[in-house]
Amino acid sequence: MAKLKVASLFCGCGGMDLGLVGGFTYLGKDYKENPFEIVYSVDNDPYCTKIYNANFQHKCIVKDVREINIADIPEFDMLIGGFPCQSFSISAQNPPRLGYKDERGMLFFEMVKILRERQPRFFIAENVKGLLSANNGKAFPMILNEFRAAGYKVIHKLLNAADFGVPQKRERVIMIGFRDEKDLVKYHFPMHVRQNERKVLGDVILEEANQEENLFFSDRAVAGMMAVREKMNKGRVMRLDEPCNTISAHLAKVSLNSTDPVFMVGDRYRRFSAREAARIQSFPDNFAFEMVSQGRQYKAIGNAVPPILMWNIVKPFQDVLKVPALNIKEIKDEFPDEIVSNKFHEDGVESDKNVLISYVKNDTIEMFLDGSINVYYTGKKFPSTVALNKLYYFMPYKKGKGIRDLYLIKIARVGSKHEVHPECDENDFRLVFEVEFVKQLFDDFYMIDLPIWHTFKDTTMKEILSIRNQNQNLI
Ligand SMILES: C[S@@+](CC[C@H](N)C(=O)[O-])C[C@H]1O[C@@H](n2cnc3c(N)ncnc32)[C@H](O)[C@@H]1O
């Protein structure tokens, strides 16, 4: 499946981005790669971006999103962002919640601006639970309205990371926008994982952290906490057999006199190490944080979207992106003889004509190369996005190698494999292209970076020629 291109705002150290792209292992379970690739990411914090850049192939830029030149963002299909949430959060009572009137609260407008101008197919926005009640409940509907006015059908749900295999109770509002209703109806928020796949704090505590004396609170701090414990509900000792309470960016300054989660080893209190915090957030152990100070690590980790929560949110996109197959029998009824018949124009390749790129097995391509075949039978499941009446050129895509030669589709029709293989069923209908070699376009097979799946609908020769001109010696 071709990968969708994603632009990521407020990317932080990359929790959300990691979950989106997938391809990592956490507590012995593989979280497979998803059909997304990040093509643009930005955050204005030079420390979390340092962590991001050490862990992702794609490098993010350090910039205030308000200073982005929207036209500079390369082409993308999805915008993601956990817009800064401090001003919406119920833990930010002092100063009181300002919500969308506060400058930081306004940052979600930057997402809206980009959506309005660039109209990607999807967006995913994430925020704290407090967003739902911020500004006496006025901020959230206002935000949804802004997203809708930008041209999106928006669905939202409050999800708890603990329900998806993260050892932490962390509730987040997830908003997903679809430009096209047809995509929306195919998406469903993820189901909770089974009970035996849930994780608890005890699964991620590291024995070696018990040896780190600086993680333990002093006797004085403990005595201070004990004095006010009952009254203030302080000293939140976490149970090992449950998911941890929400950890925050405040982790670096965890004190016993706060509501921050802490942990007990024997009769001593300690805070989590940065690696334990990363594990509580479901970062895999090979995600590196050590290029910045401990304090910066805690901050970036505490701010992150748990990768496994995001992985579960995007997994159902497989259903959204699946391209249903053409009903070839119906096409036969509509076009009993032929779908198109084309003639080659002597004045050269026409750049405005559509080109269809199709996978061809290695043995079949040899027959194309030696001229012993000029008919291409599509597979049974030809995608429904094909613009039948626009079929004009054809380029066989050699598995693992890419494209090279250009053919004209002289005739496209519905036929049956029975024509050439009498042993096959007469009703085994396929699209059939009777093709004619035009020219070798690339000097060797070339692996194009083009969503092949889309070429069934909307790839013109102009795009292929420009890829060829940028990458190959002209022939
Ligand atoms: C909630 S965190 C996002 C965490 C990230 N999604 C993750 O999963 O790791 C919000 C991020 O917004 C960034 N930020 C705040 N104001 C910004 C601005 N004006 N421009 C760019 N980034 C900003 C912060 O540095 C922080 O990393």
C-alpha cells in the first residue's frame, strides 16, 4: 500500500509521530508499520526536537508554527498535531484556565489555517480531557466549528491510553477530520484491547532504577508529606498491579507534596527514572532520549502522546485506505465490446493523457521486453478508482524494480482468461489491455516514488516525464 504523506505540527519528541508510522517493539509486542510517512514536522522547542531528530529518519525543524510559510510545507495527505494544551488543562488552575482566549490556546488556529489553505484528506488533533470543559464548555464546540468551517467532517472521542495497552491512565480527546464523507464512514475508533493485553506499572518498572539513590525522596521530604497527607491527598503512591496515573511534563520536578505519581520500594518513596517514564508512556526501549539533560527528557516524555495510543488510533485507517475492487461483470454489461480504443499520435507522447501503472510479474515482463506479448490481463481485484474512460498509456511496473517502458493502450475491454487459457473459467472476467510499445522512457528500470495505487485514477504523463527528467539521462 502506498504511504500517505503526513505533516506534523507541535511534534515534540515524536510520541504521536512514532505511533503513526509504527514499526517498533514494546514489551515484546511488535507494533507493525502503518501506511504513513512523515514529510514535515515542526516544534519550537530545541530540546525535544533534538530527541526527535535522533530517532526519526525525517528531521523536524525548530520553528514557531505561527511563522510557518504554509506554501513551504511539501505535499501532504494528513495533518496531525497535539496543539499545546496548558491553557485548556484543568491542572492549570493557577493562573486560572484561559482556554482559547489565551495566546497558547490560540495555537490550534494555526492548524485550522493550514487545513483551510491546503485541504489535506485527513487530520488528527489531540488534546487533554480538560478541553471538553474549558471556558465553561464553550471552547470545545468552538474548536469543532472551526475545523468544520475549514471543510472537514469531524468526529471525536475521549480515549484512555490504559484501554489500549499503555500502562498509564491518560485520557485524551482525539479529533479526526475527514474531507470526504466516504472516508469518514469507513473509520471507526479503535476497540479496547483484551484484558490480557493490558499493561500495568509493574510491567515497566526497572530494577536498575532502584539502585539510583537520587531517585529516592529524603526523610525530610517524606516527613513533610506525612504531616499533610490525609488532608491534602498528597504522596500518590502508585500500585504496581494497575496502570499508573497520568504523568506530566512536570515530572522533572516531582515532589511528594503534589499529586504527581510516585512509587514505593520497600518503605522508601521514589520517583520514576526518565526511562521508566518513557516506558510508562509506551516508548520502546530503543527510542533514545539521552542526548538532552534529564530534566529536558522528563519534560519531552511527559508532554508526549503515548505512541501505542496513537498506533491504535491510526490502525483503523487500513479500512479507510483500502481500495475496493472494480465489479468487472458490471463493466462488461456497460461496455460489452470495448471500454476505450486509442490511436497513437505521431507527434509524440501526450503529456496531458493518463497513464496507468500496473504491477507485472517478472516472467511476464520478459515477454513484454522480447515483444512476444502485447496483451495485459489485470488481476481479479483491480481497484475501483480506475477512471476507465481515461485509459490511454500503460507502464508495466516490474516487481521490485519499477517502471521503464511506455505502451499505448490501443484497446481496453473486458475479457476472460479463457481466451488464452482454455482451461480457465469463461466467466473469470478481467480487464484486458491490448497494448503497443511506444518507447523506452527511462534508461533503466526506475523505482518511482509515486503512490502507485493512485495511478489508477489520476496520474498523467506530465508527472512521469517530470520524474524522468529529474532523475534520468534523457533518452
Ligand atoms: C503536547 S506537546 C506535543 C507532544 C507531541 N505531540 C508528542 O507526542 O510527543 C506540545 C508541543 O507544542 C510545542 N509548541 C508550543 N508552542 C509552539 C509554537 N508556538 N510553535 C511550535 N511548537 C510549539 C511544544 O514545544 C510541545 O512540544
